[in-house]
Amino acid sequence: TVLVPRHADRGDTVAKVLGTQGLMVARRSQDNKIEPDTDIYLGDSMGEMGLFFRLSNVVFIGGSLVKHGGQNPLEAARLDCAILFGPYMSNFAEQAAALSSTGGGQLVADGDNLADQVAILLADDNETQRRSAAAAEVAVDSVDVVGEVLKQIVPLLPDGEQTHVGA
């Protein structure tokens, strides 16, 4: 299991909590090797989320099983991950709804439901690939929205500014 804290500087705290649970932790920030007895690989480094998403087929969006509002699921969707998230995605409600409606994302009610969904996806490569492709399509559609907004804004900019904006 790869666990990536939203803020890399929380690595010490997260590693300590995991250790008190009896879990063996290898840390990216300390260049620890993943050994056969490693339970958690802690991605407590800066600028490597894309790497961790690329290495993962299944991603759970943190901050969504508690009333935190979730994190951006489109980052994982762009990198071909099947996405799981909890009921608290208020910060990214539109993205979560789009992922749910296409089958690219799955709402999980709690930790037990999360474990069930992870087990399903790890056991069924075809289902994982189907969900990943659906998630990637949502991400592509979201990029198109940005392009459309830029097309509307660029003509309103002074002529000298247009060369700085690409669509």
C-alpha cells in the first residue's frame, strides 16, 4: 500500500502513527527500500504525486471519508487510475459526480466498503481498466472545459497579453 500525505512535511507524524499500529513503513523521503515485510510505502516527498498515481491502478481520494471535502480526483483520473472516494467530496463535488456517472469513480460509504471495493478492483483487471478509462475520459472532458473558457477570455485581454495565454 502506498500512502501519500497531502503535505510531505507530515511524514514524521504519519510514520509514527503507522508504526504505533504495528505497521512496517518505508519512506520515500529517506530513500528506504521496500522490503518483503514493508506494509506501507510512505510517499512523503514533494512533486511526485504523478509518479505515485502512475504506479497505482486504484486510488482512494483522501479527506473524503471525513468532513474535509476531499482532494482533486482529476489528478488521478488523468493518469489512468480507478478512483474511490468517500461521501465528503464537497470541494470537488462536480468532479466526483462526473466520475460517478461515468463509472470512473466509485463512492464508498466507509472503511469497510472501501476495503471491499479495493478487493474487487485488485481481483478484476478488466473492471479496473474499465473504470480507469472512464475516469480518464472525465479528465479529458474537464480539460476541454478549461480550453473553452480560455477561448472566451483571450479575446477580452489587451493585445499584448494574448501571446502569454495558450489554449
